[in-house]
Amino acid sequence: MEGMSLTVIGLGIIVLGASLGIGRIGQAAMEAMARQPEISSKIQTAMIVIAALIEGAALFAIVVAWLKG
Amino acid sequence: MRALKNLVFLLLFFVPVLAFAAPEETKEDAPEFDVTGMIMHHIGDAYDFHIISFTNGRGEKVHVSLPLPVIIWHEGHLQIFMSSRFQGGAALVAAGDDYLKLYHEKVYLTDAEGTIYYDDAHQVLNPKPLNLSITKNVASMLLASLLLAMVFISVARVYAKRGGLSVPKGLQLAIEPVVLYIRDDIVGAQIDKDKVNKFLPFLLTVFFFIWFNNMLGLIPFFPGGANMSGNISFTLTLAVFTFFATNLFGSRHYWKEILWPPGAPVYVKLFLIPIEFIGMFTKPFALMLRLFANITAGHIIVLSLTSIIFVLQSIYVAPLSVLLSLMIFSLEFLVALLQAYIFTLLSALFIGLAVNEHH
């Protein structure tokens, strides 16, 4: 039970980090799109790719936490 | 400081939930509801397609489900029978000298008494036969393939009859913009123009196959509801396809970047090579996990929010629970499309990085 609760705290930290990162990307992308709406589709693609990279790292951590917990 | 205030407000929103929990204590004799078991059963695979369960007039629990074919290859014999012969795990089915037993939605080989052996960690030790059964997930996948074939063959027929440049009508109107968007904005933006047509069929198939499977999984009643795209074997297969598409068609530059990264001192190169080599595998691995985790998490959230009613055993939480479920449910329709889009975009990106000419 103690291991389980530690895993859950770990998962919380992972999700916190990933959401902070993705939030920053979203903010930066929104600002860039507002400044230059004509290239917003390019910005959107880059935004999703970088968000996917962060998500990938978070997923790795979640899987490890899940397997260890 | 403001963040703290927001947090307190957020916590206040959950106070009503705790308030509703009170009547639960008056019903101590009611059987405890197993949330984890129910959710795991719903997101897992099964040998029959569950349709409905209800309690009849005499107070007996009735399960209505569609049995699916079990296909077992054991000791050189192919055995095909309907999963109803297992009677939900109560009956054994003979296979050569051994017997087949359905135990926790898995088929094991046992002796004539159907003994199940465990190790210390309570893992089943019985061997499994070579199992090619049409399970719930496979049936759902076949249904999605059938739907895909029906939609796209009918649209293709119209193009063949009326010409590719005709004004679209009917189903064409729904399909053409999506296909064009994938060709021009997803694949065309990542892969060189002269190579787009080589990879477009694969990427279009991946997109529509994932999307159809996701949407079928969101239908909460009989023909849908299987957690197909939240099954790790399914996403593994798709990711392996992307892995092969990337590495089999990779250009000279792509392999050079991995095996002898240019523009770096030798000691950095030696450090980079293992990283690049691992990167070859982590990219499809992340693709696999992303689709699996997103779809499975969606199913789990909807089911957990619904089961709040049964955990607290109170009708007063029902409006809140149904409202939250509906919100997540509509979000999942977006996620179903978004995950198909991201899988296609990232596959196109990885393929593009490998096959594009060096600029």
C-alpha cells in the first residue's frame, strides 16, 4: 500500500511537469500565431510535434512508475 | 498567492461530492461494488461480446452476450468452437490429451480436473495454447475494417465513374477534404514532393483505421465499446509498420546521422552513436505508448466517473457523475480524432526525416 501511494505521488509529479511544459508550448504558440497569423499552420505543426516529444517523455516515466509500482 | 486561492476554490468544488457520500453508511448490507474489476474487465479483451446484464423477475442475474469463435492450434490439431462452450469458465473443452479452460478471460491448458497452478506471486503457471481466436477486440477491428472498406470502396467507385476532377457529392464531400488535408498539410509538409505518393497510402490507412477504431470504441453499446485502439498489441503493430517504413526506405544521410554523426569531434561521435541508435527504437515506442495510453485513459475516466454512483450508492451524485462523464465523453470524440492525427503526423515526420534528400 505504501509503494502504491508513492507511485501515485510520482505519477502526479510526472503529470505536473508534462502539463507545465505543454502549457508553455501552447502559450508560446498562441503568442506567435497572434503575431504572425499567416504562418499559423506551420506553428501549429511544430507545436504538436514538440508537445508530442514532452508527452513521450512523460509516458515513459508513467510506464516505469506503473511497472515498478 | 493567487495560485493558492485558486487551489482552495478548486477544493471547494469537491465538497458537495463529499457531502453526498453520507448516505452510503446506511447501506452496509449491500454487496461492495468492485470498481477496478469492472473497469479492467471493460478495457480488457474477452472471448464473448457482452451485450447487456440485468436482474430478472426472480432476482437472478442474466448476462446476454454474443459468443465468438475460439480458434486453438494444439499438438497439430486445429480446433474451432464457439466460446459459449466454456460456459463462462465453468466447463472444460477437450483438446487432444489436454483440456482447455477459460480462466479470467484467458485460455489455459489444464488436466481433466481443470486445475490452475500458481507461483508465489499468484501468477498462473499453466501453459497457453497457440490461440488465434476472434476475440472481442478482433471482432471490433474486423467491423472497423468492414466499415472502412464500405466507405472507401463506394467513394472510389464514384471517382472512377465521374472522374477525379468532378464536383464531389454524397460521401465524397465528407472524405475528400480529409484526404486532401492529410495529403497536403500533414504528409506533404513533412515528406519531399516526389515521395509523397509512395507513403500516402500507408499514412491514409493508418489515419482512418485509428480514427474508425477510436470512434467504434466510444460507442457505449453492443457493436462498439471494445477498447481496440487502447490495446497495446494493436498500437505495437502500427508502430512496427512505421518503424519499418522509416528504416527500410531511409536514405544514406539518415544512416550516416545514426552511425557516424557528421560535424562533431570523434569523442562526441562515440557518445552520440548509442543515443542515435536507441532513438531509432524510442520513436516508434513512444508512438505505441501514446495511442495506447490516451485511449485507455479515456475509457478508464468515463467508466470511473460513471461508477462514482455505484461506489457511493447514492442517486444524488448521479447528475454530477453523468454530467462529468458526458463532458469527458465529448472530449474523447476530439481525442479520437486528435490521436489519429498525431499518429499520422509523427509517422510522416519520422518517415520524412529518414527519406528526404539532404538540403
